[in-house]
Amino acid sequence: MEYFLDTADIEAIKRINEIFPLKGVTTNPSIIAKEKRDFKDIINDIYNIIGKEKVVHAQAVGSTADIIVKEVNLLRDTFGENIYAKIPVTFEGIKAMKILSKDGHKITATGILSSQQIIMAAEAGAEYMAPYINRSDNIGESGVEIVRDAYKILEMFKKSDEECLKRYKRVFELKILGASFKNVRQVHETMLAGSKSVTISPDVFERLIYHPYTDWSMDTFNSDWEKIYGDKTLIDLL
Ligand code: E4P
């Protein structure tokens, strides 16, 4: 599994990166705007916390393919190879993906609310596809079905590795980066649908492994131990 943190909140990134195995951090224009500070400083601060070997996803904001292409080139020139350019699945976005993927850019297709958008973005050369699970659920559709159907379609028309290398210059793997989660159940269902990557906001992230019975079990162990050994740990006893 690949876990990404969906935030630009530096304190939350520090806290969660110290504990959990993160693949990287994802942002979007709303997440960045919330910080009310220099864009370049925000991305550099994130890299300083997670390390340059990890990846950051930053979104292009231009509304034409021409501007998106320029933005994405600048992103790579400024931050290096470990930046993924998030590009929306609009007409202009798909056009930009086609141009940029030929130039080896790392692309995450974003704003996805249908399986067809996943398939189209993958064909246009995006590496990750980010379906918005909760936004889909919110209007009575199903984020998880979007993921499931996309995998089903891709599996039915799977291309050979040889064909993929020729066409995409890489062995093709449909990487669905589940996004926009409001609860752990949505994350769980998205993984079950086949998604190996998820990006999660800090509040939902910290609930991923929470279970009240685990806490109760640890409290019981601690109080049983203390009755006999006080505050000693194994360091004192071995
Ligand atoms: C993903 O690309 C988006 O940044 C994000 O997950 C959207 O989440 P939201 O619907 O909670 O704003």
C-alpha cells in the first residue's frame, strides 16, 4: 500500500510523518490556499519534513493546456524529479497530459468522478488517477464503484507489457490514488476495490488504526504489569 497525506499543514505533516510510513504528500489549490503563504515555501517545507526522496503532488491551476504545460515544466525545474503534477480531467487537462507524458513528466489526474475519466486519463499518460470518493458519495453516486468499474474495464482490455512499453514507454499499471475520504470505511472499501494508493486528510489518517478495544487492552496490560513491576520497563529488567 501507498499512503499519502492530503494536506499542506506543516505541523500535521510533521506529526504524522514521524509515526506512519508515508509515500508522500498531496495538495490541491484549496489545501494550499488555506495556508495563506508563499507556494514555493510550502512545497519546500513539505520536502524538508518528509525528505527529498519522497514525493509531493502539486496541482496545476491554469485553465488552458498551454498554461498547464508551462506550469508543470516549472514545477519540475523548481522541485526536481519527485514532484507529481496534478492535472484535472478537463478537456484542456487531458490535452496537457498527452503532451507532458511524452516528455516523461509524472502526472496525477485529479478531479475524477467517473470511471471513464480514469480510463481516458490513463490513456493520455497519467500515472496516478485520483477519484474523489466522498464527493461522489455525497451526491448519491458511489466512489468505490468508480474504482471497481475502472479496474474491471482495464482488466478486460489488458495490453501486453510489450505493447505498453511501445505505447507508454513503461509497463502499464493502473494506479488509482483514492482521494477525498471522510471516514475510514471509505478508505477500506476503496482498498478492497483494488486501489493500492490512498491520500487521506490528517483527521481521517489518525483514525485509520484507532480501535477502542485496542486501547482498553493496553490499559489492562499496563495496570496488571504495574501491580507487580511498578513503572519498570524491560530495559530495567533485562
Ligand atoms: C485529491 O486530489 C484532493 O486533494 C482531495 O482528496 C479532495 O478532498 P476533499 O473532497 O476532502 O476536499
